[in-house]
Amino acid sequence: MARKPASRIVGEFALFDVVYEDGSQRSNRRVPAALLDGLDKDEPARGVIMEQDREIAEKSGRPPLAIKSLSRSSVAKK
């Protein structure tokens, strides 16, 4: 049975924009918010996103790209 929209845990994930060395950008990459609570702030997100990139590269047969910069995605307000 599907969950009601209001029952979803708010803040479950943090969204990040990633810019790669070749200039390409990926937006709204999901990282579990629980990993970002420590003193390292957003640095653990880099490791999670690199692991996601490795999995994607493995499936696509292309080498993973090097991350140039990482920043939290801005949330559009309604």
C-alpha cells in the first residue's frame, strides 16, 4: 500500500548539485541526511556521490568523472 504524502519523513535526503572536471553538471543528487550531521558537514556527501558515480559508470561502461565542486541544491519555493 502506498504511503500518504504527509507521512513521508521530511529531511530524509539532502540534494546536491555536482560539477565535474569536464564542465558537465548533475543536479539534485540525493544523499542521506543522516550522514551530514557530523562535524564534517557536507564532506561525507562527496564519498556517497563518488560511490553512486562508480555504480553508474560500471553499468554504463564509461569511466567515472572526477568531481570539481559540490554544493547543496537550492530548493524552489512555491
